[in-house]
Amino acid sequence: MGAGNGLSNGGAAETAPDGTTVFRATAYSPLRTTVALVLWLGAIHLNVLLLLASLFLLPRRIAAMVLGTQLFFMLVPVSDKSKIGRKIARFVSKNVIGHFPVTLHVEDYQAFDPKRAYVLGYEPHSVLPVGLGALMDLVGFMPLPKIKVLASSAVFYTPFLRQIWTWLGLVPASRKSFYSYLGAGYTCIIVPGGVQEILHMDHDSEVVFLKSRKGFVKIAMETGSPLVPVFCFGQGSVYKWWRPGGKLIVKIARAIKFTPIIFWGKFGTPIPFATPLHLVVGKPIEVKKNPQPTYDEINEVHEQFVVAMQELFEKYKTKAGYDKLKLRVL
């Protein structure tokens, strides 16, 4: 398997002195990049603005039309095979990763078999795990032709956002979809810590909520899918943010599977700051297929994954420009 993979972003592969395969995203025109970023992330803020305008500013008839439109786009079926949708998704994928830009470091590129399905455990979540865009199949950096990202189910009840993210390859993070897509040969990307990490974020360190998150390990073992640690440096700086505190917020976050947080990027918009991101893909951890792994067996493989993630962080943090950064594993 070579590094030539039909790269939609245009970035070429390089081999670093340590043997790591490196892909550097290509930056495109500011206009194209801005349009792509707004399509990718703008729906979050757009829905909030439309809701507030409908409640407090617009006449009742217009407000009802706006809310009705949002409801329609919340419920209308979306196909990830839509030709128009995939074309939009390709445009978004190609342009957004050059905005930061993203540099992808793959420790052992040759270890990935295009015919196998992997479980990529991506950390951290941060405000939004924007770096994982470089792993998508539409970008073409990874030698894996079928990739899905398991995302919070709240995304798929958000008008406009659910359309774009479905076309990009995101699916609801449920056990059913996890098993189904791995069984169909799709590599699945999951953020094990999920939105829970937002509750523990601070501005001085990176946090990964991993100690109690073992479900993804169990599923990887049951399906015989190799586990791959992935860490993104710089992601915590792409947005400014404020998070309300209190036990009530924690309960709400757990109930809706989404953490209430106020965040903003350039000029107070949803466009993230252009902070260089270094995304590191570790070596696959082979797991023996085991339909009924014991608690101890799951713990053993889970410990391997956590240690591999910590080692990945320590090994690459200086190269990524974050030599003083600390990692908290909760």
C-alpha cells in the first residue's frame, strides 16, 4: 500500500526521519474556505439565531414559517448516498482542513489494510473535534476507503447540520450503528470521552475522559477490529469558549448528550481560528476476535489503549509545538 491515495485536498505524502508518513493540508482561497467552514459548522449558530429571532423579533406568521422550516429539515430523511450531498461534502472536506491547516502524522502507514475495518479512538473532544476532518475518506489521506464517524445523536436532530454531517459520513453513536458499520467493513471513528470532556475542559491542559469508557474496546474485541489511538494537538485553541457551571448543567448535558457551552471563533462567528493542528495516528493495536470478552480481558485491552494514547501524546507534543502541555486522563 503506497501513500498515493487520490488525495482530494491536494496534499502530498512525505516520510519523516522517524519513518512517520506526513500529510500537509493544502490551503485554498479565503472565499472557498469560508464558504466551506460556514457549511460545515455554521448551522449550529444559525439555528440559535433563528430560534431567538422567532421567539422575540419576528411577527408570528413569519416566526411560524421559520420554525416550520427548521422542523422540516429536522425530520426529512437524509441519504448519505445523495450525489449532490456528497459533492457538497467533498467541497467542504477539501477546503476546511487547509484553513488551520491540519498536518496528519501516521506512525505506521503500511500497517493499515484497506480491506479491514478499524476502530479509531480520537481525542480530545474539545469544543468540537474539528481535526478529525483530515481522517475522512473524502480527503483521502488515510488508505481506508470506507470511514464513518460516530457522533452525538443530538447532531441528527439539528436542522441543516444533520444534512451536512450525514453527507460527510457522520452517523449516530449507538451500539447498533457501531456494530452495523464495522460489520459492513467501515472503519469507525469515535471520540471515547465524548461531550463529557467538555465538562472538564480548562485552558491550561488537555483532558481525555477515558478511564470508564470501555464500550468501544468491547465492540472492537467482539468484531476483531484493531484499535487505533489518535490525538489532535492544537484543537483546544480553535475556539474561545465559556461554560456555565453547576450540577444542573451536568445533569442536562448527560440527559441531552450535549453540553451547553458558548463558543466563538473569528469575529465572534462560528469560523474557527486558524490554529495549526497536528493530528497523530498511532499504530493499530491488534485484538483477537472474541464474541464474549470477559471483564478482565476488556480491562487489559483498554489499558493498552490508554497507555498507547498517553505515549502518543508525550512522543509528539514537542514536535507539534506543545512541549509544556499536560494531559489529564480522567
